[in-house]
Amino acid sequence: MIALLDNSNTHRGQPLAELRRAFPRLRLEYFPPYAPELNPDEGVWSLLKGRLANGRPDDIEELAKDLQREFRAIAGSQRKLRGCIHHSPLPFLFP
């Protein structure tokens, strides 16, 4: 099992150490610093921004609902998620 992580401080420390102890076969690979173009997550954000670009929520609650709806739509599409991975210049690791 491989997890790809950016270099955020949230991806280091005690919680991650506990996760690694719980899943000893978990292999962590970190993206190089300052290389967001390698991160497939950037493709997800791009899709999300495209889906919300012409919206105008009336308040923060409506914005939160819009974000949740669109994130779920993207997360529910294996084709879209694989597309984000394929568009990253990372070497392709999965069939």
C-alpha cells in the first residue's frame, strides 16, 4: 500500500506514526517541495474550481453545501479521479 503525500506539516508527526504502526505495509512517498504540479490533488482542485466557477452562494452555509456536493460528485467518479492521476507527470504506478 502506497500513500502519496505533500510536505505539509499535517503529514508528519504522531498521528502519522500511529497510522504507520497500525499498517506496517504502508509505504509513504512524499512529493518534492514546491512541486504542486506533481500532486494529483491539484487536478481535483482544478475540477472543483471549474464546477463552482460561475456560482454565487448567498452565504457561507450555501458555499459549504456547494463544496460538499461537488466534492462528492468528483469523489464518486473513478474516471475523474484516475484522470487527475494520469494528468500528473508522476510515473504511473497503478493499472
